[in-house]
Amino acid sequence: MNVSTSEPIEAALALLGRQGTYRVLRALLGGPMRFGELQSVTRLLPRTLSLRLKEMDAMGWVIREQFAEVPPRVEYRLTPAAEALEPLLQAVETWAKDHA
């Protein structure tokens, strides 16, 4: 399923509603992480995590940084745009506790 739509709000909500997006956002709000660390924290299958990271990268929410080291090292971190979602996530968490 493609998250691109003609309306930015629809694209953002579609991605936020996908399995694992919330968990990845929550994990990366704590700072950069490697794929294995993200997988351990989020408990997502590797394929699902990889898809979410690619989608989040396409939306401008995640930066994938590859370091020129041996062995190769890749870290993922949130962009300022994704970090700005934190108050929204907190509000939804509060709402879910009160109403879900």
C-alpha cells in the first residue's frame, strides 16, 4: 500500500496508522538507533521494520545515515519534522488511555 495521497494530512495519517510506525517514532524520539536496536525495541519483523523505515524516509520523517566504517554502520534518526510529532503522539496516548 502506498502512503502518498494528494492531501498531506491524509498521507501523514495513513503512515501513522500503519503497523509499527508509532513504535518506530517512539523509539527514535530517544535518539539515533541502528536497525537491530530498533528491531529489538519495536519487536517488529525485519521486513515490516524495513518497510516502515523506507516509508518514513520517503515522508521526510527519518534520516538514514551510513558511516564509512568496517564493518558498515547505519543509523536511523528522526528529522525535525518527525520530532515535531511528539506532542501529537502524547495527546493521542492520553486520549487513548481515557477513551479507548
